[in-house]
Amino acid sequence: MIGLMLFLTTVSCSVLKNKSSCLPLRVNEGKLNSLRVFEREVLASCPISKGPGEVIKYLDSLEGFQRNKEYDLGNGSIRYHAKNAKINGIDLFDDKSLFLLNYNIDDQSYEGWAMFQAIYYYANLNDKENELRRILKVLEEELALKKSIYHDIYKVPYSRYTLPDGSRFNLKHGSIDNQHIINILWAPKGG
């Protein structure tokens, strides 16, 4: 039995490229499953767990978002802006809603991430509030993530959640000029 656990631990570390302490496979699968729920429910299914290369392929084919060539300088920073986009059936503002990727251009794997950001602008306050409630239910009830409260330079509070894999994301929301915003900024462990 001990030999089997050592084997599973070794396989787990090599398959998932886990640079943190190597845990038994069932624990690492749990961490990966939580990250995938976060991807599906909060990031419009952007597969950040598979690395920037897979997210780029996904976003290149995601209806309603276009790669913004103005900011695409080949330096590991890419933006995808909304054009007639919907997330969970809700219309988003064109151009302002976006996905932003920052990564190491020499590493398309998970380890290549610097950060990933999703910013959703809604025309209707009720749409934003309904989405925010749905997201919070996933984060706080389904995933039961650790949450801390921080303040930005303007002393506005925001939430920081920690996923089981050690990665973290900030969740901000608010309204500006009748545009209602949910902003998620994710970074890998140590990011």
C-alpha cells in the first residue's frame, strides 16, 4: 500500500507539474477540479489550468470576442475585447468588456502565467447583481474558498480568494456612468 501511494504521488507530480509539495493524486485532482469549476463558472470557461496557449486557442474561437491587434505586440500580453458578446446569456458592453492575458512567451504551460483578467461590463444593474450573486454562491458555497478583504488605493474594499492550488484572484465590482462591472484578476501561486 505504501508503494502504491508513493507511485501515485510521483505520477501526480509529474503529470500536473506541481511545483509545490507533491500530494497524493486524489488531493491534486481535487485542486484541479476546483480550478476548473472556477474557470467554467467565473471565467467563461477559459481553460487557465491548461496554460496561456490553450486559453488563446479558446478565446480565438469564442463567439463575441475579438483579439485586439493594437495591444498584441508579441510580448506576452494579449487582449480580447467584446463585440456583441454574451456571458451566461447576458449582453456585455462592446470594447470595454475584455479578457487580458499576461504570460511568458517562452512557456505556454500553466507555469508560464503572470496573470489573467476578465472584466465584464453590463448595461443593466440587475444583470450584474444576478451574475455577482451566482459567482459568489459558487465561490463561497460550492468551492468554499478562503476569502480576505483588501482595499485599493482609493480605500474601496475588494475580495481576494485563494484557490486550493494556491493561486489567487481579486474580485471587484461596482458601477461607473450606468455601466456595471465585475472585474476578476487571477494570478498563479506567488503571483
